[in-house]
Amino acid sequence: MLWTRPWLLLAFAPLLTAQAQSPFSFADPTVRIPVAAQDGPGEIVLRSAVNQAKVPEINDITPSPPAAAVKFDPIQETVGAPNAWRYKVTVRGLLPASTTQQHYAKVGDQILVYVVTNQAAGSFAWSIAKPADPWVADTTGWFGDTGSCTSFSVTPKDSPATGVTLVASTLVEQNTKKAIPVADLILCRAGTCDRTKPESAQPLNLPASQPTILQMCTTAAHAGNFHGSVVLASLQKPDGDTILQNASFSSIVIRILGFVLILVGVFFAWLAKVFLRGRLDRDQALMPAVLMRSQALRMQQTLAGLRVLYRPTPVNLNAAITALLNELSTPVLQQGNLLPPLIPNPFGPGFDPAALKAYLEARNPRVQLLSILIDEGVRRAEAEDNGAIAPAPVAQVNGAITQIDNIWLAAPRPAADIALQQVRGIVAALHAAIIGAPPPAAAPGPVPAVRGDFDMLQLEMQKVSVAIWLIYGLLTALSGFAVLVLNNAGFGIPMDMIFAFFWGFGLPTAVQSLTSASAATALNISIAKT
């Protein structure tokens, strides 16, 4: 019931009647403190019908005790009108636990009636202009960032809202399962938040019938898509209302990192699928030419290894080998579009293996003829000068080498079998001229094979193959780590470990997908069925 003192009404009645036309009035003459509290804060709004030079001073003139002691302190902000002011009202000693007292306040020369109560409002309600949902925020960075804020407004209907705060947060990131607890959120009036000092945030008191702009801030940086609910409550509405259900946080640093990782992925994809594969195709196409080139190099070294007396004689053969090496060189083959390019041209003509095959087959008879002339002819002719004959038959040997060298200039060049007969005849005649007997049937010592380019090409192909397998293994491991480990916040049970092994082996990672033939399929083994 309303607590009054009739003698006070009689004492103030003439003054109240005389000042009926005075400018001051309370927007809502009720000061409400927390329910059942003896002491507590409240708020009240004073209005004036005429302009005031300064904030009016309010003093409670109700004797205390037995009435509660009341003190008015102006809050330095307006409430939307030039002559309206908010005051913090501090109440001490309001008894009993559920009561309403009538009080008198003096403003200038005017006395106003108001009430102080610790009773619950009959039906508390508020209107909340909720923040944008989802709350999308770009923070200034990942490392050392202190979070971000979003704004919204709250308007209590008929009575103030006291002890307004965030009471619950169940925002959870959907992949990492990381939650944003209510301790990581602060609530404050717009423009007063200090995210570096969350302990400075206190429950707020909001005046009735006036919109108040609030801010909700995170005290730390977060990244990801969060879903759940954030609840705003007050002492008058402890169950509160959900004001936010979705939030998405990121930063320019994270986005740049993502872009860089995309570029790294593109580079490795290009390296494995384009460059290394193109290099492997090029090396495989170059193998026959390199093998033929190795044979020509071996014959060139054979001529270069002749003794000084005979080395200058096979002029035509040396020139033929030099021309053949030039025709089989990589630049010449590349210019003729006879090799896959090192970096495939997406708009250029494609490589034609048939053209390379025809090119090499056209030069194969020359290689065979040169091999016969040098190995069966020049080397055997030089071997006739074994150092045991005096004087040395230099003129005879050089004459035989010249005859063999001139076979290359014949038009048309003889076939391999005919050339073999010719050089054997020349060597036999040389031997008969020097020794006087037919030459022995034994051939000269073995000719060492020159395989430098061929072996280097094979080594390069092995390195490229190893690089491709390493990239494949790295990508397989990273994809398994993302799918099986990062995507499973509870990773660690024995089944997780088994499936991690299955992923690397290429077996299905779902129990329902496993069959008795899964291992055979992964190993590419064909099992006979009975």
C-alpha cells in the first residue's frame, strides 16, 4: 500500500496549489530500486516547460527516518529534449521489504511529488531493436586484437529496467566447436565500452519509455561462423530475451593468409600437374634422341682418341658426327616442335610424337653407317699399327683411313651391310700390305659406351617422379588432417586412429563402406572368385 503522512500533505498543500503552473515535472514520478531491496539505485527524468540556464538541482525534503533517505545526482546527458535531464537516485533504508513510499522533492521554488518503491512492476516489458543477425565483423587483425562491437537499442515500456546484463551465450563455431562464453562479451552504453577492461562493465539501469543505445563487444578476437544464442536480461525480466543467434568473425590478416594459401595451392598444383608432368613427358620424348646422341658422342670420342698421327685424317667422319649432334640437340628439336615444351603452352600447337619418331628414324641409318665406318673401319685400321713394325706404317694406315672416310661422301651412301664389306676389304688389304698375311678374325677391344646425357636424363626423370610422389603424399596427408582431425573436435578414440591409417592407405573411412574386398581394391589386387 502507498505509505503517506497526512500532516505532510496539509503542510505542503498551499505550496503545491500555488505552484500548479510551475515549469518542472517528472516524466515518470516513480523511482524503482531492485525488488525487495532496502538500498539501491534508481533513475528519474525531470522536465521543464521553459528553458533553463543550467541543470536544476533536486533535493528530497521528506523527513527521514522514518522515510527512506533519497539523493539526486544529475547524469551528464540529455534524454532527447533540450530541457529534460536524467538523474541517478540513490535510496537508503526503504523498509519494509515490499513497500511504496510517497516523497517530496524541491526543484528551485517548486515542490514535486514522487514515489519510491522496491516492489516488482505489475507487468514489465521492453522493446529491443536487435543487432544485425548474423553479426558480421572484420577485426583489425588476428594477433593482439581485442575484438569488435555491435550496437542495438533497448526501450523499457512503463518502468525502468535495472541490472541489465548479458546472462548467457551459447555461440559455438560449427567446425572447431569453439564457444564464445558470456565472460568474453561485455555490455555497455554506446561509446563507453573499454574492451581491454571487461571488468569495468557493470549491469546497466535503463530509464522507462526512453530508447537507450547499447553496445555488445567481444573482449578477444575470434574467427569462424558461430551459431547459438545470446540472452539479454534484467532484474525485472530474469529469463531475458535472445538478441543474437549467429555471428561471423574474420580479419584482413586471415583473409590475406587465406589468399596466400590459395596461391601456394595453385603453385603446387601447377608444379605437379603442369611443370613436373610436362618435364616428365619431355624427358620421355627426349630419351630416344638422347640415346642416339650418346652413340654419336661415343663415336666422336673414339675419333678424338686416335693417336696424333692418325687423328686429323677422318675429316668427313668428324664433320658428319658434328652435324648429327647438332641435328639431335635439344634446341634444334625444340625449334622444330619435335619435343613437348618445358612449360606447356595452353594456346600453342600440341606435341606430335609421330613427327619425332619419323625425324629420328630418318637419321638412324646415318648412325649405323657411322658406327660401321668408325668401329669396324677406322679403329681396326689404326690397330694395324701395333708399334711392333719398324718403320711404322703411318702412310699405309692413313691411306686406309682416308679410303674409309671417303665412303661417307659416296652418293648415294651405301647400305650398312655393303659398307661393312667395303671397310673389311680395306682393312684386310692394309693388313696384307703390312704383314703379308690375312688379318686375324678377332675384333679390337671393346668400345666404352658414352652414356652421360642418357644417364643424366634418367636421373632427372627419377627426381621428377620422386617430387610428384612427395607432393601427392603431402596433399593426401593434409587433406586427411583437415577431414579427419581438424573436422573432429573429439579426435582420439581408437576408431579415429584406424581411420587415419585407412585414409593414407586409400581405404574408405566410413564403417558402412568397408567390405571384404576393400583391401584388395586399395592394393589393386584381383582375387579369383569361386
